[in-house]
Amino acid sequence: MRATIYHNPRCSNSRGALALLQEAGITPEVIEYLDAPPDAATLAQLLRDMRMPARSLLRDKEALHAELGLADPKWSEAELIGFMVAHPVLINRPIVVTDKGVRLCRPPEVVREIL
């Protein structure tokens, strides 16, 4: 099975999802999204595949979220995606993509839904 994980090695949820993939015998493509963030089109596709609005993928506890005023409902989907592309620290993680689907794996055990 092919798999990709948008990963932050400092995040326990991300490390947990990666470990679950590896325990299942899967060697995923690991994208450290803070260093190589997805572009707007990729992020929009991931959101569509997860059936999730951009606002639900934002890390609302991140200080930058408050600094940029992202809780304000005035921001459109495209604008929120733009903020995440410009500031990948705002993207909640990990996002795992397999042939069976795409999930935000919080908690990490959610990854089992797409194995």
C-alpha cells in the first residue's frame, strides 16, 4: 500500500501515526510539511478528500492564529488555505494519504481507518 504522511517529527500525534503505519508494514513517503509545505492546490485537494473545511484544519491554539485574527469568520476558504501555505505551522497534523483515503490523524489511531 502506498502512503504519504504530512509529518512534524516534534509532534507526538504525528510520530504516533508514523509508527502505526510502520507497524502495519508500510514505509510511507514522509513530507516534513514545515520544511516543504503543500501548495494551495494540494492543500485544497487534501481538504476536499477529507471533506473538511479549511477552518477545521487550522491549529487554533497556535499563537499565529490569534495574531492573524483567523477566528474571524470573514476569511474565505481560499484565504485560509493561503494563510496555511504561507505559514505551515498553522496546518494541523498529521495528514495521512493512502489508497483508501485521507485523514487528519488526531488521535494517531485514526490512521487505521485508511489502512
